[in-house]
Amino acid sequence: MKLLISVARQSLQVVDEAQHILAEYSVSTAKAGVGEVSGSYCTPRGPHIIRAKIGAGLPANTVFVRRRPTGELWTPELAEQFPGRDWILTRILWLSGCQPGHNRLGCVDTMRRYVYIHGSPDSAEMGVPGSHGCVRMRNADIVELFDRVPCYTAVDIRED
């Protein structure tokens, strides 16, 4: 099994070894476009793996800060208290690049950039770029994906 993320289509596909599509989700990648450099707020391209899965068993809308649950659940009222916050909710699939010099090690290291596939408020628009570099998903979708894929699953982020 492998995950294919298309920045152009703003979609994530789960495919099997024969490239049959098992599931497809609408996502939101970086508003700033694609790129690998730390601090760019871009979505990194190329081959990755899921290095860690965070949030198993927690309720939908669990708020994470620095990959730790805060004890809060996202609500519109909480969002009003923190306008402009980049909400990381429900589950985290932490990505690690596989190409040294492109998306691994040094100033282009996806994992050190804290790039994830993660849940977002239901009000967050999918199908258009809007994140700070991560791949955002609807909460119900990230729960389904999280339960479906193991650590070290291959993830290919493409511009096409």
C-alpha cells in the first residue's frame, strides 16, 4: 500500500501494489506552494514515509500542539479565542523524507520541518491550497486513513 498526494488535484489516494485506487480524499496542501526548504511554509515533494502515528484513540477535534494533545477539543468558540492559529486536530501522520539533499537532512528535512498529514476544523476548505506546509484532511477522513495505514507506509507527494 502507498499514499499518492497530488498537489495539482489537492487529493490523496491510497493505492495497492497494482496501483488500484483503494480510497481517495480531498486535501489541502500549502498556500505557499511546493518546496522543501525549512521556513518556506511549502509542502515538500517527493518520496516520504510515515515515520510516526500520533493520536490513536483520541476523540475527533482533539487539539495538538507540538504533537501533544492539549486536553482541548476544537470548537468554533475556541477558534474565536485564537484567530489565525494553524489547527492540528484529531490525528497526525508525521512524514519523513527519503531523498537526502532533497527532502531529508539539512535545511530540507521534512521531519525536522514538522510536516504532517493531519486533521483540520470541519470549516477548513479542502480541495484548495491553504495549509502552512502540511497536508490537511477532514477529521473523519484522517481517522479512516490513520486506521488503514501502518508506520513506514510510502507517501509520494507530486505536483501533477
